[in-house]
Amino acid sequence: MIPTPTEAYDILCRYNEGDFHRRHARIVGDCMAWFAQEEGFGQEKDFWQAVGILHDLDFELYPEEHCLKSQEIMRELDLDERIIRATASHGYAITVDIEPRHQMEKVLYAVDELTGLIGAVAVMRPSGSVDDLEVKSVKKKYKDKRFAAGCSREVIQRGADMLGWDLDTLIDKTIQAMRASDSVA
């Protein structure tokens, strides 16, 4: 089964009660939809969005088995194997050995951590928004390893490298994607 973004969110909510994880899923899903359009996969926009929404399905209940338990859950739900692979691949070199291959998988890998970092930078701004956020502001905080310490700079850089983009390009595109999201405050 390939769920619509709405169905994907309903599935996510069965396994995630916290507002933080639900909001993060919506933001990443919205960003994935934006990137699908940007990268020439507009016809797959809903699929990319559903993958973004479901990527952390297991994180709230099974943080120690992240990207492992989700595969089991998704197979029990009879979700399409492409969704299972794509969501699991964002844990590459962290919890799983499933390397992102498709452009969608590479984007998910790169933007998952980065949306958290950008969101943390935006909250610190007087506007509290990504609307007036610039790449240089994110880069400044990116260099400070203590700021949003849970956002792995190594994963973000590895994601940019997978995509063949420099870090500035990845940050700029992700800011644009977050501006287009209805889920970003």
C-alpha cells in the first residue's frame, strides 16, 4: 500500500503521541514535497511527502531500534517496500546499512537533521521565523557544535555530499522548503 500524505500522518499518529514528533514529521513531509517539485519528481510529490511523514515512525516508541523497528511495523501494515527502504535509509551509517540511492532517499537523509537545526536557528531570531532567515545565519550556528547539539553535522554534510551539493546550496534549498511548509511556525 502507498498511503496518501493524510493516511501517512494518521499512521504516524498511531505510533507518536508527542507534538514534537508529529510536527517534525509534517515539516519533513512538507519539505520532501517541495524537493520533489524542485528536483523534477513532481508526479511523485505525494509519495515523497508520505515518506517524509513516516521517516521517524518508530522513534518515539523505539528510539534504540530507530529505522529497524519501523521496517517491521511498516511490513505489518503492508506498506510499499519503497517506503520501507526509503524511510530506513535515513538511518544509514547510524543504525542501518541501507545506503540512500534514489534522489528522494538522499534528500531525506540530508534534510531530516537540517530541518531541526534550521528550526532551532529560526526560533532564536527576533521574528521566530524562517521567512527572513539567511544561509549565513544557519552556517554560523552550524559551526557551533554546542548549538542544537542533537543535530548531526556529520549527517548533514554526508547528505550534501550524497546529493553533490555544497553545504550552502543544501541549507538554502532547505530554508526555501521550510518557508513553503504550513507546519513551520
